[in-house]
Amino acid sequence: MNYYEEIKNALVKKGAKGSISKDTTFKSMEIDSLDLMDMIISLENKLDIAIPDDDLVSLKNINDVLNVIEKLKNE
């Protein structure tokens, strides 16, 4: 499964603005904390993972989310 594409699709559904790359910040896409949490919950359900609260506060861009997902899927 391509996690990057899953995240990108979820962001587009949330109304992300501008171009989307792995280094694009959620703030620059005009994704607020509520939209981000909604997207995270959707990804958790779809990918059957649970992102720890400690990791949630450090999510600033797509690459951060990718790293957390890959870490959880490889455990």
C-alpha cells in the first residue's frame, strides 16, 4: 500500500490547498488541527493502526505522518 498516496488523498478530501509534497506542512495547506485529527482518525481506521498521542503533537508535515505510519506498520 502506498501510504503517501493515502495521506495525500485524505488531505485533498479535507480541502488541502496548493501543491502537496512530502515536505509540505499542514499549515501551508490550510489544514487546521481539527481537519488534521479527522484525517489521522480516518487513516488509523483504514490502516488498522493507532498513532500514540506523543507522536501526534510532532506531526508538522506529510513526511512526519509517513514516518509514524511506517514505524507502526513495521513493529
